[in-house]
Amino acid sequence: MCIAFMSWLLRQKEKLLKIAYPLKYTEYVEEYSQQFGVDKYLIYAMIRTESSFDPDAKSDAGAIGLTQITEETFQWLKSKLCPQEDIVFEDLYDPQTSIRFGAYYISKCLDRYSGSVETAAAAYHSGWGTVDKLLKEQGGQVLVEFPYVQMNNYVYKINKAYKNYQEIYQNKEGV
């Protein structure tokens, strides 16, 4: 009886974790994770942290959509990713567009900061200028300290979500 209960309890825990860390918009996450060479679980972690999978999310800073991109960042990303496309800032409320731009942005952050998830997350949240200044102060290529409370909290949340997504789903999808 005790073994059966423990087995049931573990199944319930797994179900609850999948509710807390869902795989939503999988078609778009799969497509853009492959296109831009970003681990899909990192993209899920970013979306969960940024918007809790709410495509209509809007921050106090004016960032919108699933991946919470500001208009200034959108304009810069559009100039690099798709300058000829007829896309406007408000199109980030569309899940596919938001995931496309967010995956592209995090890929550029990872490229810029030697693949360091922590440094890339800090840059995604606080901007390249802020991170570059901190790197200069810290004398390295990746951040080892995150001196701003919001940045530190954000990097912690991304790391936690990313780790949880990997533990819950990696090598278990379709099982």
C-alpha cells in the first residue's frame, strides 16, 4: 500500500509541475528554437517568466506580448531580423510574432555573451548597454554578479524555470 501511494504521489507531483511549467505555443517555440539555435526550454522559461504565457501581457515599462519586448527593442530587432516585412510593434501581441522576436533576441544575447544563459538573461532584461558596463567593471566576458535587485531576481527566475523545464520534460516528451 505504501509503495502504491508513493507512486501515486509522484504522478501527482509530475502533473502539478507540468501545470506550473506548461508547454504552450509548441509549434512556434519548436520552429524558432531551431531557426535561431536556442534551447526550446530556455524559450519556455523566458515566456513563463516574462508573461506567464499571456499573449496580451503589457508591462509598466511598455513591453508587450509573450516575450515582453519594448518598442525600442522591437524596432532594433526588426531592423536586423526582417526590415522589409510590414510588421508593427503591436504585432507582438500575436504569439507567433512575439516568440519569433523573443527567440531571435535571446539568440543574439547568447551569441554576444559567449553562450552564458545568466549573462544573456541579464541582457534580455536590462539591455546590452547595462550588461556591457557591468562586464567592464567586473573585468570578464560573462557576469558573475548581478548587482541590481531586479536583474538578480530576473536571472534567478530564468535559471529556476529553465532548470525546471529541463528536469520535467527533457528526454520525457511523448512519454
